[in-house]
Amino acid sequence: MPEPVLPSTARTLLARTARVQREGRAPSLVAGVVRDGGLVWSAGRGEVPEPHTDVQYRLGSISKTVTAVVVMRLRDEGALHLDDALDRHLPGTPLGDRTIGQLLSHLAGASAESPGGWWERTPGGSLADLALGEKDVVLGAARRFHYSNLGFGLLGELVARARGTSWEDAVTAEVLAPLGMTRTTPQPVAPAAEGRAVHPWADVVLPEPEHHAGVMAAAGQLWAPLADLGRFATFLLGDTADVLDPATLEEMTVPAGVDSSAPGWSAYGLGVQVLRVDERTLVGHGGSMPGFLAGVFVDREEQTGAVSLANTTSGLDTVVFGLLADLRAAEPRIVEPWTPSPSPVPLEDLGVWFWGPGPYVLRSVGGGLLHLGPIPGRVGRASRFARRDDGTWVGLDGYFAGERLTIAEDHLDLGTFIFTRTPYDPGAPVPGGVDEHGWR
């Protein structure tokens, strides 16, 4: 069992949760933090029965991440590729030339919502009932991020057809059941909170409708209690069981279309939101449906997570980011001790190299990886590299992600850039050559 938080930490977390529920005027709010494989603190505020960890709330768009996990399982099985056009697996839509990867990352240019009545407040039907047309394509492919519920509705239909069953049966069998999320269901099963809207100028509430969204279910249908959402947080932290290869989960968290080296940014990977908050990179998803707000975000470096569920349509500040900050401040993670590890290349290959006149350092960083970046105090491009089977290296992140690095005796060859042991070494294959008169 994971060790609970300290009493002083528990009071800090409770104080934040209580303040958010009161100031946001949520009929009820449940929240918790995750560490060491499970919930280590949780609380319920407002009209929530005990045990508060077992009351279902609607997850909203967190359902998208669950859908994306099944799509990535299909990819890992070889049933599809992320670069496949949608038409190859789900023919007959106006988005047929857009790729599965673009749909997962909201880069397909699909309209934000499905046509017809607002799907979140009306009963849903089949894909055919949507009668999609060219009007549902609002942007060119890969032109810009455009959040699309419709895109995930299409991915849910793809999952259903690929598995020969319904979307909900597929996600239950392949994600929810293996993770032990047995109280996560497509529609509410008591005890479950009632969705409410809170009047903006008075302390009165209005019940919100609840329907099955049909083909749009993959975008926001699921209901879950805090205990199950906490388990999903541990999944995002790497406890994937047999649901997904850890390398695939890592792939899902890579931001699409955003420079993640910037100090503050918000991005989307493959079915997950990736945010930079308080100099921390957080991975997870928020959720909202009429009457409900939800959140699950994890700090993978700190190995902590926070989850929250509330039955209010709007007006509630996000509590999970504050809970993560409180936990980090009160009980910072004690990292593993440094220990020596062998260099994956000869030591003489490491050290200072020059890209033109700019000094860079190639060093071993453990785990069999290399890091190339500017010397301390300088600004420049930096990336980590992993060895390929052919003896070359491939960039894992930063500017050189995906680029090939070859280490020669007198130079490094990296994506047509040549790094030399001395600035513009005339004996190395510097592109364009070196002035024959040398430095002067």
C-alpha cells in the first residue's frame, strides 16, 4: 500500500480543495493525489456521500485518452499505422484523406463539434445519422491545432469496426477492466452525482440532462469514481500493466506542433494534453460535460498525480495543478542516488565539439544515452540520442529529434551538420570547406 501523506500535507491539500469548492460554488467536489501506485490522499466537499472515492462523476473528454489507448494498441498490433488515411479504415467520411495521427492530435482540421443538435445535451445516433459533409472540414490537414470532438467520435467508430464490437465494449475489455477500473461505465451506476448548472448570480442550481452520445461517446461518455480515476493517473505515470507498452505511452506524451523547450506552453500529443505549468511538464486530460468537470494530470518526473471530479457545468477553478504544487512543496521527491555507469561510447568521443565556432559538449547521461548541447552558459540546440542497431544514434527530443548522429574519429555528422574537435577544423569534412588562409 502507498504511504499516506503527512498530516500537515493533508491539511494543506484539504484547505485548497475546500476553498476551490466554496469559491467555485460546486455542489460537490472530490479530489485526490496519487503517488507510489495509488491514492495517498483524497477528500470530498459539498453534497457527496461516503465513501467519496466511489461516487461516479462524468469524465467528459478524459474519455478521449481512453479511446486513444485502444487506437495505439491497434497500431502496436500492426492493424493500422498513424500515417494511414482515415478512409483506409473508416471509409465514406469527408475527412478520409486525414491521417489517424492527425485525428489523435487534433490536427486533422475537423470541426469542433458534430453536426445537428449539440451532442453533449442531446441523445446520439450512428455515424450515418450525422450525415457528415464538407462543411464538417473547417481547416486543411496539419495546418494548426483545432480541438475536435468530432474527430474522436470518428476514432471511436474506427475502434468499433476494427474490433467488431461497440466502442464501449472495446474500451472496457482492453483498458478499463485490465486496469481494475471496474466502476467506470458508459452511463451512471449508483452511487453517482447528478449533473448541475449553478446560476451565475444566485446560489441556485439546475439539473443538466444526461444521454448516451451514440457515435460521439468516444469523445466524452465515460463515468468514473475518484478511485478509478486515480488508477488511471497511475497508468499515465507508467504503471501500464499489459494494457500498453511503456514506450507507446511515452510516444503519446510527445507534444505535436509546439516547441516544448519554451518556458510555458500548452500542447496535445496522441490523445493526451501536455502542459507546462510552474516549470513542470504535466500530462493528462481535462474533461467537461453539461453538469460536470473533471481532471487528471501527472508529473512524471516527480512521479505524482492529481485527480478531481465535480458536478458543476462551469465556474470552478482547476484544482489539480494546485494540489500537485502543494504536494511537491510539502513532500518533494527524494531522488535515487547517483551511481557510476559505463559510457556507451569510448571516453575519447565525449567532450567538447564545435559546430562552426560554437562549442558543444557530447556526454553520456546514463541509461545508454548521449546528450549533445551547448556548453554551460551558452544558448543552442540540444538533444538526447539513443543507439541504433547499425551503430549510429537517433535524436529523441529537441531540435534533432529523429535525426541521425554518426560519430567519426575527427567529426560528428548530425543531419548535415558537421561538428569538429576545433573550430572549423580544416582537416575535417566541413561543408563548404575552410578558408585556406585560416584564422586571422
